[in-house]
Amino acid sequence: MDFPTCPSCSQSVIDDDPKVCPFCGASMAGQAPEAEKKAAPKAPPKLDQPAAKPRRKPPEASTETPFDLNPTLDQSSVRLARKPAKGRSYRIVCPMCDTPGFTTPAAVGREVRCANPDCLVPVFTAPKPEAPKEEPDDGAEVKRGLSAGAITMIVVVLLLAGGGGAFYYIFDPANEDQPLVDEPYVPDADAPTDPDDDPSKPDVAVTPTAPTDTGPTLAKIVSLAPDEMVTSAQNAPRGEKPDSRVATARAFAQLGQIEQALGEIDQLGHVSSGNRSRTVVPLAEIASFQIRIGDSTAALATLQKALIAAAELPDRGLESVYASAKLAVPLVAAGRLSEAGQLVAAHADATPLGQLAAAVQRVEAYGSWDFDRDMRQQAAYPPANPTWSSVAESLVLRGLISEALKWARAAPDAPTKSDALAAWAVALVRSEMSHSKPWPAVSETIAPEIQGLTPPAKARVLARVCRVLQDAKQTDAAQQVLAQAATALDPASIPEPYEIPETAQVYELKLPDPTAGRASALAAAEIAMAQAAGGESDVSLMTLEMARAFLHTTAPRVNDARRLLAATDNRGSVERMLTEALNLKNADEARRAFNKYRRQCRTLFDAARESQSIEAAIVRRVMELHPKGTEGTAETVGWRELAASDPWDKLRQFTQKQIDAGKPEQAATAIQSFKTGAEGASDWKRHWSLVLISRLANRGKLDEALQFTAAIKYGPWRRAGERTLSAWSVDNDQFVAIWEYAHSERQAHSDKVALLAGLVAGSVKSSAPSAEKTVKQTAAAAEK
């Protein structure tokens, strides 16, 4: 059937015998609209209504169209509306960009144009609606309609019957304790839910209701979640579609539904402008699953695709650092250690950004989803390359102990190798203790690997292992390992503290290499933490003083270096001093000498500040393990002075007080509004938010934890908190409450995806009993 075409705008009109074009208002007979004939004066717009937007002109045909498309082919297509209207409520989703649009049911089977003006392939055939599930009997007569009188009588009867039934149900004593709704609310997938089209719907989460006593099982939730995630990802705002598609692809991969995961990765390419770097993490998840089930050929093919995509990762950024560490795990498992090392080294980051990426990888690998516990269990000072250490831990927790050890040994420098070996040992002890393996058997695996380390590195590994044994209530073994750590670190080897030399020496100054002094200081700090955790407070403070003494050998005190640098403000005085000390002959030599001297003073001051930042960090970590009441003793180690040098100390204390007072929303707001010039401020605040969310959940305050996440305005931060809390809920029997929260009536689609993704991730365990066997098979296939 041919539809009439408007002579003005060339749009096809589906209505029967139309007089006026519904798109441009022109007469279908080619005459001017009635409004133009009468030329009546226009009424002024009302003040409380926005002015109407001018109608967009039809695009002119271009001589250079992408994909060699003929611009004349879509002239008869019906443009989909972005919002439903009377007569145009049939919902169609664009298969290219997932944008929903609305038209009349008569458009089914015809070509329609996507409502997204930026869609790469906007014209497609409108699909037919799904057939109803229940069919009438073959012999039943299908009635085409009822008269108005019949409809009125039916409505009256139903109202009377329904009212009487409701009255009986509500006032029947047998129904007083029965809930009116047995299942969680699931929003209608056909309703217009794009926040861009509905300004009244905020893109924030809502406060949850109290969890019900009954609800779906975890298995039921996990079976339903992926398909619901797909629907929500389709309806998410355009800018949030890539993250939603990544989360959905990861969920399918974690469940072993590889075909569906690859389908989501294809969709990700459509909504992310062809940027393949976003596919690295889901491809890494797919490869990890294929390795675990022993599908070597498929795993190697997936890893190759992931490496090609990884070449497009930006040099910096949380996504790049996390993706490189995530992909390194299956690469090492498949015997491609060299490529994994190059990838992680290319995106190494020791700032709070790298620390956050490593923390995310750790809580996922351990399956705890507890950032609070993770932070408390970490070293006295962050590793030189955090993700190199987190990859080592992830490999151990997958059962790849020997592969993890090879990875740690392949570290690019001594500090990174020491950190990675400590991480390997810690993960190994935690894993074996969780399986009730006795410590003597575990120690036989660790002892040979640390024999060749330097005394500080060996002491650091043993001290960290001691803290794991303390957590596992292995008191005797912990005391034995702690004694070995203290013996390995010789306090008699502490050199004299660094003193600022005379003027002439400053001019020719070369600072000593701080590596050895810092290694000893960090080892002493780890021992002090283990001693404090074991109740040896006095001994711990003495060991902490030893750590500070080691640090003071690497750089001058900050106050001394600051005075030296401030003195260079008096240029004339310094030039006269340099002229006398260096026997300079003229003003030009004095000017050049002054510039070099000031640079040397700046170098000293920077070294002093770096040393002080390490000192502040280790003192704070040790004092956190001391019981309350050691305030006076804390003053003796300069705790207050050092805390003032920590840019995060005030925020840390203030937000903790807000959490303790039951004000989670105020704490979240304070974190977002806090401003500082410290490096990695945004990443540190995001990490601290995850710590507080976990802390609230561990205290049994799930509602307050959700209130905290809902108060985070920045979408990626909020969704990271939601995914964390959702995954945590699985092992803590709170998944029904999270499921209901995800289905809150006004829940944003991208937030729902994050919540459901967490439920899937929390239900999947990363390790497999046959991991070593399957890895050897994959590595052998790689060699072939």
C-alpha cells in the first residue's frame, strides 16, 4: 500500500485521507496552511512557558556520505519521535545505537528513521511486535469490539465486584500480616525511560526501603540479572551506554555465557564510537574463563583481540591502569609473561590512581568486596608499582602460585620486586589458611623464595606474613615469624642523619641514593605494625622510632630545608656569600652561581618533603593499630606535627565523625566538595568513598551505605560504590535488599546495571581447582 507524501517536507503520512501534514503543517493538497491564509496575528508566548523551538529543516543531500549510502533511499522513511504522543506510542529501539523512538503501529514492516540525529545507520525496518503468549481457542469467535453501552455496564460491574473484594481482603483478619505484593517491582521495559527526555527524573539512586523477609533466591536473581542489564543498558542515557555495556559484557563473561558477552562487546563498539580500548576488560574476563575451562585455542584468540584493543588504551587514567592489570592476569596464565610485563609497565602509576586500580583488582580477586578491610591489611606504605603487586596476588588466588612467583621475579626494579614478593607471600598465606593448611607446610613454600633477598626486603615480607597469621589467630606462628623479621633487620646499621652541608658543598651537592634507607625504614614500619597488632605497644613505638631514623638518613628535615630555600629570596646577600665562598671574579659569575645554588636548595627541599610524606604515612599507619589512650606517647613521635602535613588527615577525620554520627549523606558531600592541590586528589577521594561505604556495610548499616552512594553526584563514582556494595551483599545475605533497591520505581537505568552487575560478580568465584592444569595446557598451546 502506498502512503500519501507531503509535497512540502516529503514525509510519508500514515493517516487515512489527511488534510494537513502532521510533520510540517502544510496542506497535503499543495495549498498554504489555513493559518497562513488568514494571516491572523500571533498571540504572544506565555511567560511561564518556554518559547517553541524552530523546526529543523530537512538535511540537504550530501555528495559525500559515509559507507557509500544513497541519500535518496530514506526519503520515504518515517522519523521516530523521541517522546510518545497520542497516536504515536509504539516503541521501537534502533538496532545500531539503541536509541528508543515512538511511532504508530502502522509503521511495522516499513523503513523508519532513528530518533538519534547522530546515528551512523539511521534507517532500518521497524520490527514486528512479539506475539502474545496466550492464544485463543481455535473454535472461539474473535470479537472486534463492544458497544459503548456494553463497556459501561462491564466497568460498573467490575468496580462493584472489585470494591467488594478489596473491602473483604483488607478487613479480613486472616490477611492482616500478608504483603500486598509478593515480588519486587520491575519497571515496564516499554515505557519511555531516557532521563534526557524526562527532566523530572533525576539520574541518582533513591533511598531503599527496608528489606523484606522473603524474596527470590540468589540463583534466580543471577539468572534474571543479565537480561535485565541488557534492557537497562539500551535505555541508559547516551553518555552512560558504554559503561553499561561494559558491565553487561563482563557479567555474561563471568557466568560463562561467551556468545552473549561477545554480542555486548559488539554493541559496545556501536555506542563508543569504535573505541576498542573499552573492550579490554570484558575480553580479559572471557579469556580468564576460557583458560579455566581448558579451552586453549579460544583463550589465545581472545587474548590476541584484547592485546590489539589494549594498544588503544590512553597512557594515563584509571581505566588504562586497571585494564592493563586485568589483562595481565590471563596473559601470564597463558605463558605470555613478557607481553603482560610490557603492558603493566607502560601504564604503571604509583599515585592514588594506581593505588585505587590495584585495590579494585584485589577486592575482586579475594571476593571480599571490602575496601575497608583491604586498606587496613595493606603495607605501611603503598608499593612502588601497585598493579604489579595486585597482579601477583590475583594469580595466587586463582591457584597459579608458580606463575605468580615468576611474575614477581620479573619485576623491573628491586623495590617493585620486593613489593611483589611480599604480595605473593601474603596472598599465598591467606589462601592456604582459608583452606586450613598448617603453617609449617606453607612456610616450606615461602622460605626458599626469600632467602636471597636483602635483609630489609626479607624482614618486610616476614612482617607482612606475620599480620596475616595474626588475623588467622595463629598466635604461636605469628610470634615466631615476627622474631625472624626483627632479627633480619639490624638496628645497628642505621647511619647518621642527613645534615645540610656548608654553602660551597650545597653548590656542588649530590644527594645520596635514598633506596637503601627507605627500604630499611619501610621494613621497620611493617615490624612496628605487627608488634602493635600483637599488643606490644611499647616495643612498637621503639621500632617506629627506628623507621624514622632510617628515613632521616636519606634527606634533611623539612624545616631546615625550608629555611635554606627561603634565604635565597635575598639574592644580593646570597651572591656575596657565594662570591666569597667560591672566589668568583665578577657579577656574571655570581649570577650564574646563584641560579645553580637556588636549584640545589629546591632539590633539597623537594627531597625533604618526599621523605616527610613517607614518614607521615608510616607513623599514621602504625598509630592506627595502637589502642586508644596512647595519645601522650603519640606526641613523642611527632604524630600531630606529621598529621598536619598530610593533606587528607582533616577530611579523613571529619568524614569519619559524620559516619559515626549517622550522617552518611553529609560525609559523601564533604568528600566531593573537598579541594586540595595534592596529586591524585580525585582518585584518593574516590578510594576513600569506597572505604567508607564498606565500613558502613560491615557495621550492619546497609541503608546508610546506600544513602551514602545515592549522595554521590558524579555517576562513575556512584556506580562504583553501588557495584561494590551489591557484590558485598552476596556473601553477607543482603542480596534480596539490593535486588529490591535495584528495582526501585525511579532507579536510573545505568545505576540498575551497576547494582545487578555487582550481584553477578559477587556470586562468581574466581579460582578453580584445575587452574594449574588448564594453564599448562594454554601455555603449551601458545608455544605451538
